[in-house]
Amino acid sequence: MADTSMRVLVVDDFSTMRRIIRNILKQLGFESIEEAEDGQIALEKLLNGEFKFVITDWNMPNMTGLDLLKSIRADDSLKDIPVLLVTAEAEKENVIQAAQAGVNDYIVKPFTAEVLKQKIDKIFG
Amino acid sequence: MTGPMTQESINQLIDSVAEELLMADPSNLQDLGKILDCFQKIQQEAHEEGLIRAADAAEAAGSLVRCMILDEVSDREETFDVISQTVSALQQMMRPGVDAENIFFPEKLPLSAAAKNKKDKQKFILPPHIDEEIYSDFLAERDGVLEQMESHLLVLEKVKDRETIADLRRIFHTLKGEAAIFELNDVANICHGTEDLIDSSGEELPIDKLLKIKDWLKDVFDALKNNHDMPQLHEQLFHETDAPQGETASAAQTVQHEEAPSQPVETAMSGDIDLLLDFVSEAQEHMDKIDNELLSLESNPEDDETLNAVFRVFHTLKGAAGFLALNDISRLAHITENLLDLARKGNVILSGEKIDVVFESLDLMKKLVANLRQAVSVGKTTYASESTLEATINRIEAITIGKTIEPAEKKTEHAVEEQREQPAEKAPDVKAKEQELQPQQKKAVVKIKESVKVDSETLDQLVDAIGELVIIESMIRQDQAVISAKSSRLNSNIRQMDKITRELQQLGMSLRMIPVKGTFQKMSRVVRDLAKKGDKKIEFTVKGEDTMLDKSVVDKIGDPLIHLVRNSVDHGIEKSTEERKNANKSETGNVILRAFHKGGNIYIEIEDDGRGLNKDAILHKAMEKGLVRDGQALSEREIFNLVFLPGFSTAKKVTDVSGRGVGMDVVRKTLEELRGNIEIVSEPGFGSTFSLRLPLTLAIIDGMLVGVGRERYIVPTLSIVESIRPSREDLNTIANRGEMIQIRDRLIPLFRLSNLFRIEGAKDDPTEGLIIVVEDSGNMTGILVDELLGQQSTVIKSLGDTLKGLPGISGGSIMSDGKVGLILDIAGIVKLATTENSMTFSKT
């Protein structure tokens, strides 16, 4: 199991979604959870803080999840941060693109705490 | 020739993928992503180099990697092995001097699928979100479309006609969009290419080629209909345009879905009122935001950024609602998202009814969210759904694939309260979710029926013929020989014939009936536009939009309705929120548009809770314009009706929005042409209601047969208030106003039909005749006739152009004795009586 004290960044433009994911993370024992409402803000936060894990939505204004992912992988200080993509079941092409851009895993919404835990365990296993 | 160089780089790529494979974790997405990258490069370079087998193998291996990324393989290790073996085979193949044909790839490598993808057959599988019925409907219509395509092409072979070319292009364009919905990618690609081909060919179309494409499309659709494999796509079919890019779908089909879709959160959310409230307020905020964006899309439907913003809101709503097990919201969002996604990808253009349904969906979504808010705020565990949900979802689905369906089955009712409590689990529940994951087609309520297109002229002729049949039937029934016949068999047969005729008449009428929905939907846009322009907050509610009306009526009331709705928004609702607040009203003004049945008529009402009509201002204005004489005492109703007079306009200045197009006088004129009328009810400070009464149908009229002298006329029953035989003291002759008759406390003009139509031998003394009191737009008039002859439904016949526009006559009808009767134009007569009576017909 991953270290639940690590800082996690949840990126989604819809605050309810952020809150849902935050709740599930809390349920799994994570305590240090931050939110960002688009890729750009996420990137700024990432550059200024010690984040160990990013959970991001795909389609967001200003900077999409894919661009965020690419920026993370292109930045020397960030490139090793695991990124989990939150996606809808129909977005297969997005998943392929994300995989090629170096995403660690993806999760299809809606998901349970159990599924998220499996994904996190896999990433940090 | 870059041969050796490229071969070298292919070798390097193969080596690097082999290395990656050695190090990779088959469940690690990052590793898989890199491997896929490599295979794609190998495929591309091998293809350029003409190493077809290697390219195919790389593609097939890549498709396996894709399946692994998408978690669509049953045994990762095994699949991974297949990939590794493929790479070894590739390495061998690339060695100098090795005959590529002697190298064998693993059996489980979906080589054939990869190859087939490009040019061979594949079985088509309907995407899960598409309703099968819509799909079969789509297929059923293809023949017609292809025939049209062909006939256009044949015409174009002889004559170069721009319009036909444009139409042909449109057919391909539409087909492209539709095919994309069903994920018939080859078809969509071909159509896309064909569009380009048409564009680039100008007027010199390659007819042969286009015919071949059409033939291929025909083969495809025939195969789909018979559930055969997709036919081969001939490569020569399409050289200069993009060859369709094979999806890796068939490769994916060879492996199986392993994991069931994930289930919603079971515990975290249950009873989390806070979260639901959060959702509600955020959803409302987002929906308000996209209101404006939708409006701007209307004028600029292809603005990517705006489209994406709107798409995103529905997308996010779907996701969040999915978590919260708000199935209704999630479904509606999902289906709307599909349409928006197509628009985003350029497959459809959001205009006309397509944008209408998005507005509609947004409206409904707002209602659902409002219901949810209400439920959550009082701590209820259920929230109300909306009765229009299924119909809306179905309509969006249908429109998404490019067709309109009329909810024909919907029983029309004047729904006073459309909301209905429907148990919907608020607390997320695995079971509920599982139900939701079932194919949605089971929930479809509105079935798309087989339909045949008939031009409306033929329909009119049919309705006409039925009308004749009704008449001849009643002639037979009333024939003296029949009435006196003793045969009980004849009598029972006649009764049966009567029944069937009546049914036929009903059916004939219903053929022309369509819901007012389409027209009402336009109004929502009008209100939005106006509210935005006038900077007013307005809640627009539509009720009874499924009410059916004769098509010709629906076609004609559009403009008057727009005018009335404009009027309500522009003049009815107060200029500022302060004004409303001062009047103790909510900041948001309400405009309600409703349709309902009442007593054989259809009513359409536009109600607002604004300022109400100002009687003094109207009267003042009418006097200014010389429409009313000084000192003339008018009832409230009469004052309101002044606004319908030509040349009257309450707007102090003609504004951009209200002063345009039709005026109130035209509104009334249109209604009169439709044999309806309009009335105003208004309370100063509380708002106004404009009530339009319309006949159910224009083809048949319920009439009272009256006799004047030796003539007979038909008075439409819906205009008749009462009929009386006046006594001497009820009759008055008033200076300047002619003959009047006192009915209870009202004095109304008396109108002699014999005067207008110069009928000889009519009764001259009103006390010996009968006075039929008719009403139009609130004005009453007494019509003097000799006697009442009976009541009957008659089919209206046009009098033809020569007799058109006769004052006082609106049409003719064949009566049961076979003679022609004239139908009185009550609106016209009332107008004559109230305005001209004083001059022309006064007998002072």
C-alpha cells in the first residue's frame, strides 16, 4: 500500500468531482490532498510543492489532462510523479494517447474506493 | 532510395522494442505506451519501405498492446508472450538474406485482423450506447438515400447543375455524420473523402467513380441489413482521398472483456447531503454559464472553444451524476454529450433542431437539478423526475442520428402539474447502477415506427375524400327511402357504416395533427435572446407541448406566437429587477407558454407576471389615433381589444425586438384566418395572459345551419354564444351606432344577414326571427336569421379564387342534401357590425 501521508493533487474543473475523489481518497486513508481546477493551475502547484501523486481529469479548460501529463513528463523535477487519469468508459482513444504520453494508469468513472485502491497499489506497488 | 538507411532504422526500432519488452511489466501502462509507440513507428517505416508483412505484423502487435492498455485481454502474460514472439520473428525477418515468406508469426497474433482492417471484411458490432431500433430505422432509410444519390448522379451526368451537386454533397455529408454515430467508420471515411472529392472536382464530377462509391455503400448497407460481414473496400475506389483508416476494432474483438465495469462508490457517498448540495449548486452554476454559450453557438455553431465548453459541462455532469447514482441526470447528460461530441468533431453542425434539443436538454437538466435541490433541502430520499425525460432522451437520440420523431403516441393532456414523484435512489446503490448499465434500449418508450412519407397534398386529398364520404353517408342515412325501410339488416348495416365513417373521419383528422412542441421550442430561444438583450431575468416555462394541432395551424401560429412572446418579454416583464422587487415580486420574471384542450378547441396561452396592461394608456393612445371616440364607454375587454386594431402599438418607440415583423393586428388576422380568436386577461401589476383559441382542425367545422329567406348558411358553432328570440323592448336604435339589442346588461349591435347578402323574403321583424349571438375576440354581435335548421359537422371547401375574399363568407360546404351551403365568416361579420354598422347598416 502506498504511503498515505504523501501529498496528492486532484485535478478536475468540476469541484463536485474533486470532492468525490477527495472523499474516496480520505476513505483510503490519505490525508494530504490538494485540488487544482485545471492543468495550468495543477502545473503551478506541482512546481511549488512536494506532490507524490497526481489524479487528473482529461477534458479541462486552459490545459487538458493530456497536456498536463506531457508537461509533467517533460519537466525534470516532475517527470517521475505518477499520474492517474480519470476517464469515461467511451474514451478509449484518450487512454491510448495517455499511455503513449506516459500515464501510469487510468480509472473509469464512476469508480469505487476499492478500484481506486487497486490502481494506487499497482502504481506504488 | 533510402533503403538500407531505413532498413537500419527499422532494425534499431525492432531492437529497442525487444529491449522494452524484456524490461516491461505487462500491467504497466507507461511501458505499454512506449511499446505501442515503437510498433507504430515500425509499422510506418516498414510500410514506406514496402515490407508489407513486417508492417502488418507490427500493426497486429500494436493492436494487441492497445488491447492491453485498454484492459481488454483475458490473459496479459500470454498476450505479452505473443507480442515478444512477434518481435523475435520480426528480428529474424529483417536479417539480411532471410526470405520473409519463411518466417512465421505466432498463431495468436491477429495478423489477419490487422490486414483485414485495411481492406478486408469485418463484422460490424453496434456500439453499446446506440439503440438498436434507431439503428434498424437508420438502415431502413438507406435505400431511399442511396436512390436519391444515384438519381442525382444520373442527372449530373447529363446536366451540370450546381444545386444538385450541392444536394449530393449534402447527402454524403449527412450520411457521414450518421455513419459516425453508429461507428461505421469506413462509411464515414468514404463519405468524408467523397465530400472532398466533390469539392475539388467543381462541376466536372467523376460520375463513374461516384457511382462506384454509391454501389459500395449499397453493398455495405445490404450486408449490414442481412447481418453479413462488411464488404471489402476496393482500394481503387478511392485513390486520391484518404483511404479509410482501419480501426483496431476487430483485433479488440478477438480478445475478451475481462473486468466488469466498475461499480459506483458504495459507502462514501451514501447520505452525503452536503455533497449532493454541492453538486446541485455547482451544476446550476455551470448550466447558467452555458446558457450564454449555447446562445452564442446559435450564431456561430462551429466555434470549437464554445462547443468544447458546453460539451465539458455535460460530460462532467454525467461523470459526477454517475458517482452520485443520479441516473436520470447522468443519462440525460450522456445522451446530450454524444450529440455535442459529434458537433465537436465536426460531424454535425449544431443548428436548427440540433441546437434546440441541446437547449431542451439543458432546460430539463435544470428542472431535474432543481427537483434534486428541493428534495435534498428537505432531506427527502427521493427526488422528482420529469415526465418529459424519456421523450427528450429519445428525441435527442433521434436527432443525433439526423431525424426528427414525433412523439405520436403521447396522449395529449393538459398537464396541470407535470412533475411526478419517482422513486430514485439517492443513496448510491450497486443494484441501481447495474440496472443503469443494462442496455438503454429497454427503457425506450417512444418507438420509432415504420413510416411512409406522403406529400401533404395527397394527405389533403385523402382528408377531403373522407369528408365527402362523411357527407354522402349522412345523405344516405337521412334518405327518406332508408328511413322508411323496414329491413333490420339494412338498418344495422347503416349503423355500422355510420360508425366506420366516424372512425375514418377521426383518423383522417389525426393524420394532419402534429404536436406544437417544435413551435414552442423556438419560443424558448426567442425568450432567451430577448431576455439577454433586455438584460432581464426571465424564467420561461412551457407546458403541454405535446398538444396536437392541425399541421397547417401549427405552421401559421409560429409568427403570431413569436410576437406575443416578444410582447410579454419586452413589454410585460418589468424593465428592471428593482421594479419587480418594489412590486414585491421575485427578481426573475416568469413567462409561461402553455397549450391545452378545452371543449373541442385548442388553447394556447402566453402568460407573464409582469406589469399588466395599462388600460388608461391604451385608451389614451386609441383616442390619439382616432380609434375611439371621446366619451365612448368601453368595457375592460373592449379596451384590451383595442391593441389589436391596425395602427395601434403600445410601444412608445419601436424597439429592435418588438416593433418588427407582425403587429398585434396581424396576430389577430392570422388567428381569424385559422378560425380562432384571441383574448386578453390582464391585471395591472400582476401580469397578463394572452389566450389563443384555435379549432382542432381546419378541415371540418361544427356548424349550426340557419335559414334566411330561401338561403341557408352555416354558422361555426364555436363562435355561437346563444340564440334568442328578442322581445320588442330589447331592441334599440342608437344614433350613430345603428340597431342594437339588449342582452341582459349588454347592448350589442344587431346585424341583418339579409342586408349584407341582399336576401329576398327574409323576416324583417327581429321579434319574429331568431337572433344568434356570436362572439369574436370578445366582441359580441347579434345576427338576425329566420330560423335554426340544425347542427352538423361539415367539411370545408374552398370557394376558389374567384369567390375568395367575399365579405362575411369564409368558405363553402356540401350539405347532406347535396346542395352547397356557405359558411359565415363570423370574425368578418362582427367587424362589419361593430365598425360599419353605424354607417352602412343603420336604419335610423
